[in-house]
Amino acid sequence: MKSFLSLIYALCTSTLVLAQSTIALPYEKNPSVTWEGSEKDYFSEIWQNQVVTNVSVPTMEIFKPEKPNGTSVIVAPGGGLYALSIKSEGTDVAKWLNEKGITAFVLKYRLVPTGEDGVAEITEEGSTNPQRIGERVTPVLPLSIADGLSAVSYVRSNAENLGLQPDKIGFMGFSAGGAVTMGVTFNSTDENRPDFIVPVYPWMTVIPSYEVPEDAPPMLVICASDDPLGLAKDSANLYLAWLNEDQSVGLHMYAKGGHGFGMKRQGLASDNWISQFYSWALTQGLTFPVGGM
């Protein structure tokens, strides 16, 4: 009997920990976008990566370091708004940040409604009907951006309870997640403005025109010149936009790296992008060395 009760207690405790690690974000529905079926989490043979698709309800998974230093980063994986490259641009990033004392929140923002395999859908449409991708993305991107703003609001309003500094909340997004990052930046208020942003090979063509905010957060842009989607030029222009307005900005443009490298190891200089982000954050006073404040 005693061992049975211990088992029940252990199960309840593990369930509680799991529940605490996933944060449900408030959101407003848009009747013009509807989803069928549940969120999908699977290994994509096409992308050779774990992905999440058909996200209709925004959530965040929190990754807490053993010795938090007060800095936090909301991580928005990419995937063309059809999927989230949840491992190489999400959980692997969060675990690396944890090693540096940074608390990470992996954001699952709302995506284009898809069937059993969203990656197969965007791959098919990309080769046969690219215009269709734009048609499906257009009504969803504002929802994704709203989820990003909601994520920042949550972290800031709960910073004290989470042991975080409300003025050291970063937002890092990859590809479509980079579009969400910039959408958050361009549409934020004092309540939900990130304190620093890191767009990684951001998909800027879905944000065709923008003005640098007067109170723009410090930004580090990361991309590769050989990005096959042609995102290098837009990344450079984003850097120049900040620079021309005398805003704090950095740029790491790698000669090679391609697109979607995230935390993958390719034996290239771009493999070290996250270490260089950390060096930048230290230099900017946005975080602190492990064990030091």
C-alpha cells in the first residue's frame, strides 16, 4: 500500500511539473482562420528535424537554468508559418541558453491550418504554387505576432515570480519566427516591447515596409550570405535601418551557412552564431556571466 501511494504521489508530482513547464497564452480568435484536428508533433523526413504543425492555441514551454541570472529569451522557431522547427530552432536553443544562466521560453505561435503533414504541404506548394503560400500566410501572421506580444507581456508581468528581470527580456526568432520577432518589435507598447531582439535569417518579405521605432531595442541580426531563400540582403537592410537611425545594432553575416541552420552542426563558422550572440549580450549588459551578477 505504501509503495502504491508513493507511485501515485510521484505521478501527480510529475504531472504538476509538466503542467508548470507549459504556459497557456491568452489570445483572441479570428473567425476567418479555422483549424481542424489537433496540433501535430512529429519527425519530418523532408526537413530531417522534429517539427510541430497545425498550432491553433499559443503556448510557451519554459526552460529554467540551474542558476538563473535574471535574463530571459523568448525563442520563436521558424518553418514558413506552416511548421515550427521545434528542436534545432527551439528546444536545443533553450538548453544552450540555460547553460549560460538564461531562462528560455520556446514559443508555439499560431500557424497556417494544415493536415497531417504541414511540411509536405509547404514543400508541395513551394514547388507548384508559391503564391498559395502567401495567400495562406497573410491572415495568420497577425495572429502569430499577437502571440509573440502576448508572450512578452506574460514574461514581464510574471518576472518577479519567475525570478527574472523585467528589463532583460529578449526575443529571438528564426526565419518565419524572425518575421514574428520583427512584427512584435514594430507593434509593441511599453508593456510588451522586448528589451533586445535577435532575428536569425528573418523572413522580411512578409513585412514589406517598416519604420524603426524611436525606442527600438538593441538588435543583433544573424544570417548567411548564401541563404538559398535570398534573405541575406533583407537582413543587411534591416541592420542598416537600425544603423541609420543611430540605434544599437550588430550583424553577423556568414559567408556560408545556408538557411535554417539553427543549432545544427555543419562544420562552418555559422555553427558558432549562438556563442557570438552570447558575447554580444554580455557586451551590451543584457546578461551576466554564469555565477556573476
